[in-house]
Amino acid sequence: MPYKIVFFDIDGTLVNEEKKIPPDTKVAIEKLKDRNIKVAIATESSCSHRREV
């Protein structure tokens, strides 16, 4: 069965120590989207700390 959605944690997984998404991670996300795989965030962080990425 093909994947339909992939969840990422934010700290240390999706963003680096500088709170930025590394270029290779952006490429990987684009490849998932090109395959019609949804990309989502799953985190314990407070909603007040979220922002558009």
C-alpha cells in the first residue's frame, strides 16, 4: 500500500538548530508532494509557537 501522508516532528526533524528547514529537507518534501503524498506536522509544541513554513 502506498503512503498517503507523512508526519514530521518539528524540532530536530523538520527544522535544524537555527529553526530553519534545511535545503535537502525541502527537496524531500517537494518529492513527497510531487507523488501526491500529503505532508503534515505532528508535535508536542504549543500551538502559540507555530508559524507558516
